[in-house]
Amino acid sequence: MAFDTIIAGGTVVTASDAYVADVAVSGSKVVAIGKDLPRENAGRVFDASDKYVLPGGIDVHTHLDMPFGGTTSADDFETGTRAAAFGGTTTIIDFAIQYKGQTLRAALDSWMEKAASRAVSDYAFHCIITDLKDAHLDEMKALVREGVTTFKLFMAYPGVFMLDDASIFRALRQTAAHGGMVCMHAENGGAIDVIVRQALAEGKTAPKYHALTRPTTAEAEATARAIALAEMAGAPVYIVHLSCNDALEKVREARDRGLPVYAETCPQYLYLSLDNFDAPGFEGAKYVFTPPLREKWHQEKLWTGLKQDQLQVVSTDHCPFCFKEQKEMGRDDFTKIPNGGPGIEHRMSLIYSGGVAQKRFSVSRFVEIVSTTPAKLFGLYPRKGTVAVGSDADLVIFDPNREHTISAKTHHMRVDYSMFEGIRVKGMPEIVFSRGRVLVEKDKFMGRPGGGEYLKRSSATGLP
Ligand code: URP
Ligand code: ZN
Ligand code: ZN
């Protein structure tokens, strides 16, 4: 049998195993895995000895081309998925926003249009609901059937995105009845608003006050409330961008009680802290995102949470705004700094480096956190999220020994700074495939805009 591609002699890593084998690809699929697969007539053979062969990374939380805070996130679906590919991420799930008065369908149509001719790799959407009338509940049911199986709700940003508890409860009950899952932005927006207004009245306008006006208790309270509402509704719930130990404890307690509660954290909460606001001048604005950075001691708690499966996923919440002209909009008032930070490119290396190279967890756990569990929770498994016969050939030849210093000078995201500037990582993708096509080879981009496909997802969470 002739194969299009053979990836030879690498260590194939899945969430459960790591073993040396050849991986054969024909068309868009993995078609064989074994020792010494026949290489005669293979289109191309890639030597992966001393390297890992990983399933492509899945980033379930990105905001590309998103209007927010009076401006638009700096990466579109082309530049964002391209940067993701350089970092070994081959699937993203972005957010289609329903603005007040809009149907969910209109939201989805508009984000489909942004992505279709631009994405270089595969993509799917969650739907952000900001206005929940009876008709929208019917639409939720229809969207789940059509493969948009997850809905982000906000307990923060009053007047913009925030829903009241009754609406949240109704949405949760709808997912309990018809499948799907709510992804919750858990912060007590009402209390935060009061603290923010007081800070501004006291003349506290610098970027660090973004963090100092959003206490960990506000995140923990909302996390506990989200879990309680989900329990009453009999629904699963997924807590997005969890940033602190206080909220983690609420998730841990719920999981210990056997509730279907899941949570993600992001590299910024594992690597950065309140100390970053000591940056000179207005540069603290580079670290303004929500939930905010926390005291440094939270980082190790989050790493332990990942190791012990209290946290199941690392996503990026990639929401890039340039320092010049975008972050600068809030020079005199931290509430006018667009909230969000860039990270889509470096998630895999940062989590490999901090997790596996620093011996906090195994390479299989790494794969589980950045690819397999995202695929299972969000209805993409086993098409995505593993290296197996029949799965999409979204594959990464990953060099565990290659070191790199992260810098805006060399990154591929369309943003003029890096949150992780100067951080040295160990472990980098070398060759990245999307459905059998080479996307990145030795630091060169080989893909094309529009090469990505829209993914219809199933509603099964696939996890206990
Ligand atoms: O600051 C952030 N996280 N911006 C993106 C929107 C959100 O809440 O995820
Ligand atoms: Zn959020
Ligand atoms: Zn987000």
C-alpha cells in the first residue's frame, strides 16, 4: 500500500500512551500506525526520531476579529490561525457574539463569514448569548442539532454582555434538556462595577487598578453561583479562564461531589502575576484582561490543579489588542483599555515547558490538557484530539529539546507586543500538519487562507 506521507520513528503520544511507531497518512486521515511501515512509493517521509508525534493542539477559547471595547481584536481568522499553526495548534473554537436584539443565527452567520475564506486550519464556534428571550431558547435547541453545541454566558460586564441569574438558569435548563453545555465567564459583575466606580472617583486610573478592582472573591462567588445554578438545572457547566485558587476550590468541591463541572485556565495565569503591573509607564496595559492577573502564589495552585485534573483544559483566551492605539485608548482611565491579551501562538510550548520539562506532569497529561480533553468536551473526538487510525491527520512533530525565547520580534501574531516577552521555553513544534497537509515546516508557513474547514460538533461531552 502506498501512503501519501509517513512520519517515521517518532514517539507517538496520546492521552494514554507514548510509544515509538511510524504514522502513515493518506488524504486527510491517519491510515496506519505501526513499526516499519512500507516506505516505498510514499509521497514524503518525515524523520521524527527523537521527536514526539502529537495530535494537533485544540484551543477552545479564542476571539479573532472581535469588536470589543470600542475597537476590534487585532488578529483576524487568517493571521490568528496562522500564528496558532506556528505554535502547533490546528483547531480553534472561537465565539460568535449575539448582540442585543439579534438572533443567534445572525450571530453565527456573521462569524462564519469572517472565518470562511481566511482560516488556514479548522475552526468551530461557541455562541455568546447576551439577550435571552423565549425564541432564543428555541434557537439554542436548533443550534445544538446543527453542531454549535456550547454557549458562553457572562456574569460580568453589566450593560454589555452580562445576563441575570434567571436568564442563566433558563439557558442551563435548555442545555440540560437538549444537550450542549454552557461556558461561563464567572465574575460578579455587579459588585466589581461598584468597586471600579469608587476607584475612578478616587483618581485611581492606572492599568493596575483593573486588577485591584476585580478581587478573587468576585470570581469565586460567581464560580460557586454558576455551579449551583447548573446543579439546580441538572446541566453540565464549563468555567472559562479560571484565574485563581479561590475559584479553583469551588470547582474542586463540585467535582468531588461528582458534578459535571469542568474548567480551563490559560497560560497567562500560570506564568504572569500582579508583578507585571510594575512595568514602566503605561505598559501595565499589556496585561489588562479579565479575569485579571493575581498574586504569584496562585500560579502553583493552578499547575497542581492541572496535574490533579481539577482543571481539565488550557486554552488561551487569545484576544489581542495592539499596545499602540488600542491599549492606549485607556491612558487616562483603565476602564477604557480594551480587555484581552495575545497568546494563541505559545500555548503548547508554554504548557509543555512548564508542565513536562519542569516535571510537573507527563507528556500524555500534556496532550490530554491541550488536545484530547478539549476534543472530548467540545464534541470533536475522535476526529480530533488523538493520533489514531481514522482520525484527521492533524499532527505535530514536536522537538522536546528545542529552546526558544518568546518575543514580539519573532512571533507571528498581528500584535505589537508579547505578554510572554523574554520567557524561555523548551519544546517547540517542528512540522505541523492539518488534515494531512503541511501547514508549517521548519519555521516556514506552507498553508493557505481558506484551507481551514468549519467543524460541526456533537453535543456529547465524552467525559465523566
Ligand atoms: O479580557 C478578556 N478575557 N477578553 C476577552 C473576553 C472574555 O471575557 O473572554
Ligand atoms: Zn470571558
Ligand atoms: Zn474570552
